[in-house]
Amino acid sequence: MTNESYTMVQTEFADPAPLRAPPPDKRLVVSIHDVSPTFALPIAMLAERIEAILGGPRFAMLVVPDHWGAARLDQSPAFVRRLRDWADAGVEMFLHGWFHRDSSAHRGGASALKARYMTAGEGEFLGLDAVEAEIRMRAGRDMVEQAIGRSVAGFIAPAWLYGPGAHAALKACDFALAEDHFRVWQPRTGAIVARGPVVTWASRSPARTASSLAVAAAARAARLDADDARCGPSRRRHQEIAADQHRPHAEHARRTPHRVALCRSGRRASPVGDGGMKIVDVCAFYTPTGGGVRTYIDRKLVALADRGHEIVVIAPGEEDRQEQRGPNARVRWLRSPRFPLDRSYRYFADREALHAMLDEEDADVVEVSSPWRSASMVADWRTRSGSHARLSLIAHADPLSAYAYRWFGNVASTQAIDRAFDWYWRHLRRLDAQFDHIVSASESLTQRLRDGGLRKVTTDPMGVEPGQFSPRLRDPELRREMLALCGLGEDALLLIGVGRHAPEKRWDMVAQAAAIAGTQAPVGLLIIGGGARQRRVIDAIGDNPHVRLLEPVRDRGALARLMASADALIHGCEAETFCFVAAEAIASGLTLIAPDRGGAADLACANDGALYRSGDAQDAAEAILAVAGTIETSAQRRRPVRTMDDHFDALLALYGAGNDTAIDHTRRYQQGTGR
């Protein structure tokens, strides 16, 4: 590393008073770690700032060829061009592992401790044998050198952790330089170029932050005194300060005019204060076979991590295990029993085990998706533990609509049912008192909750996956094929329905409505989904050749093409808190046919859709026929589309704005009329 700049960093990371230049035997070397297409934008922003501070491209980049197996350098031509520009300008390029992820089984006690406590599962080269290490080093060097058009300056292992195999591979590959926690050396000869400790700040939890600060302060003071006493002018020394920016601490870096390694450049500036938050989502509805909630959580794991936060989802599962979804995103499965009313789901039954997980994670914000026992468990945890975490109930479920209103709606009014289930409203009001936020995804649900006596309800509509659903995906040939599957020609109305076969989805009623409408106009219906309650749907279809069941489509791109190639989406469930599939249909340019209650109704009203009386097949058939007469002018209409990322940005703003601020972004989506 050749950077010999003594320029004081004049940013929020530096004291305003100038410092005198260090003596000639000391070096300030600045490097950006984890350089990958995954973090393209924040890397560019960080590089621009560093270049301005240092007066030129006098720093190093540590490049990861295939970060976490999801971002190959050779498949990102735009980022490769930018990387070559930096190299051409003088930025030194180091190879920084291959995956930057540790998949080894560590047998020795010392190695296991290093892998667990010195890196968050990223010490890739600690447990590799010499053969595998050399393969990754050579392949990584070839990929990076092809990208930058020159030789790499050296190799630095992720987390600075090397096993015996990595040391042997380094010598075999003949890298010019390598670096660990205490030295820079030449692998071929073993000659030490510079000495100095890495002072690492880990900030995944308050406890680790506090211990890191204490150790860093002691190590800096001790090492500086000792080295200043014994280092002669002929010996170089360096000190590297590694800032793990899970939660950046500007004050820590302000005190460090030594060698600075800026790790985790993939964190964006947080929209809430100076640092990122750690958010734990206790999500009882997350399951590998789920629908809207699974889509929502999968996107959340990406979006919140991209915004500089750490996100952990705790979900009930078949066994206790952890699943890493990225550098700052994890799913922790807690062994739990199946839910009796729908065995595709599980529920949290072990209060102590859930509390132990929450203690371990030590989050800034804890979210809960279910209003049932998991919400009470989390509220009890905060009281018991004395945690200062903020609690947020995300209303993914509306049990009264899903069960009570559907079961008793034919014999009693909604008001009468609410009175009969006043125990449930009292439960919700207790949660309202215990939680800091109640987040509703639709205005109609917000109003019902407020009418029921809840005071902390905020409306934050959810949305669709960014860039996934669009009218541009409409394929006339695919539409012809789908209609042919229904035994109809191109002049027929093609309806699509998407969702699991659960009683509250009312697919049997939807199939009956399509059959009734089909007696007056050619109507085809494809129902995409699966589930244990499929028999009622099959019985409702009978021998109608114009209604077809399709297996669930897990490929989101394929689903987007199917949806865009239909004419309208029909939905049967009045218990949706938002209705992701309805939003996806609107984004695809379709007309929405929905029951007159719930989140789907809100979306239909805001986007010129058609409403029918909930649970009424005859009225749904009339809505289908009304849409059939207007479909040619409405099928390709482009409408304003709210994305999931819009929802997450509003959610983060809410968490950073304080308890008295309610973020409501629904007005632009509440315009329009229903049938």
C-alpha cells in the first residue's frame, strides 16, 4: 500500500482543529472494503468523498469477485467499467476473498471462536484447505484483473482471517502483499512491510459496541505508546482502524488520525439519524409456502439492509435454525407447532424461547405481524427485560374479517358481531397501550381500528416489488394460450385469480360467479394457487370447461407475465389488510374486481375497479359483466404504483420521527371511484 497522505479528514468524522502531520515513519492508508456490484451506489459516494478529502484517488479498494454468491463481477459490466476507471485513476485494487462468506465447518476451538466472534460469518479463508483456497484466489485474481486491466496489488482475506491452507495458497499464488490484523507482509518471502494492530469496532448490538469501544481505546493507547518507544526511523509502522458500519459512530472515528479501513461501504446513509437501526420482525405469518406476507418479508430483508439497517426475522418453523440472507439480513426459525385452522402455518408456543431470542438480538425496534399471542409475548418481553426497544404491530391480519364476519355475517350485522367479540377489541386496546405504533396498510382498516378505540394507528399502505409488474409484459400469444386452456377464443374475457385455497379466499364463490357471468358472455377464469382446502373449489367448478386451476407459480417473473396478459383480476377475500395480489394486478394494467370490504376494496376504489357485495356470487357475476363491457379501454391503463420500498421508507421515517408523528401516504392512492 503506497498511500502516504497526511491530509486531515475534514468531514463529520474529523475534529475541526487541524492536526500536525505524523512523523515520517507513520502512514495513513485509507481503504474501502467489500467493493462489489451489490454496493455500487454507496461505494461511488464514499469514493467521491474520500477523493475530495485526500486530494486525489490515493486510497485502496478491496474487491469481492462474487459477494455472497449473488453479485458476480463479470456479470456487472457497468460496475466493471467504473472499477476500471478508478484503477486507471490510481486507486489500488486488492483481491478480497471470493464470496466473502464463511461456509467451512470449523473443528478447532480457536478457529470456531474466531469464526463466531471476530466476523459475522464472513471469515471465508479461515477454514479452507490449501487446494480450495488457491482455487478461489486464482479465480478471483483472474476476474478482478480482467475487470481492471492490470495486476491486483495484493490479497486481503475477509475479516483478516487466514487458516493454514490460506497461508500456503498465498505463497503459491505469489501475491505481492497480504495483510492481517497485525501486519502487512510479502507472502513469497515472508518479509514484513509494516506492523500495527487493526482496531475493530463491531456494532451489531449495544453490548458489542460498548466492548469494542473499550478494547479499541485501550489497544490504541497501549500500542501507540509501545510502538513510539521502540520503532526507529528506519521501520514503518501502521495502524488500521476498521469501522464495522452496522451502526456508524462518528465520534469514534473522529479520534482516529491513523490508518482507516472503511468496511461495509454498502450501507447507505440511514434515513433515521446518524446510524442504522437493528430491526427484528417477529413474523408468525412467514412461511416458505406463503403468499403476500412471504413476498413482503423477502423484499424487506433486502430493502432494509440496503438502507443501512440490520434486519432479523424471527419466524415459527419446523426446527431451530438460522438462515443468512445477506450481510445484514437473517431469518431465525424457532421450532413451533402447526396452526390448527391452517396447517400451512405455525404459531409461537414457547414464550421463553422467543424471549431468549429477543434478548440475544437486542434490537432497536421489534415488529410483530400477528395480533394474537406473539404480540402479547413481545409486549411481556419488553416489560420483563427492561428493553428500550420500540414496539410496532404491523397489521398483516384481520381476524374478525377472516373468521367472525365471514362465519356470522349472514345472521348478524357487523356491529352486533363486534359487540359479541368485545373481548377481542379489549385485547387490541391493551396492545395499543403496550406498543408504540400500530401500522395499518389500508385506510378502511385504520378507520375500523380507530372506531374500536385504538389511538396509535398509522396508515402506511404496502406496495408491489419494484420493477416486477408492468403492462409492458402483456403477451397477446400468451393470452390466446390461456383462453384456449379455458376452451375460449380471443373475444372472451380472461379473468385471473391468484391466492392459496383457504376458506376466507372464497375461490368457490369466485368460480360460481364466473360460471353465472359465462351464461351471458364468454368468460374464462384461471385460478393460480394451491392448498389443503382445494376440494371445495373443485366441486364449485364442476364440469365447467371455462374455469381452470393452475399450480402455484413461484417464479415471480412468470407470474408477472401471466398477470399482464389477462384482462382483469378477480378477488374473493374481504379480509385482506392490504392485498398484494390486487396491487400487483393494478401495476400490471388490469382492472380489479373485488369485494366491497377490506384492503382489496380500497385498491379497487382508488383505481376505477369494480366492487360487489362480499360473499355474493350473483353480485360478483354482475361486476364481471360490467367489466367485460369496458375492458378494451382499461386493460392497458398505466396507473400510479406504490412500491414496497415506498412503504419501507415511510416505516423507517415513522420509527425516526417519534411517537407523536403519523406518516400517512394514502391520499394519492385513495382517489377514484368504484362500481
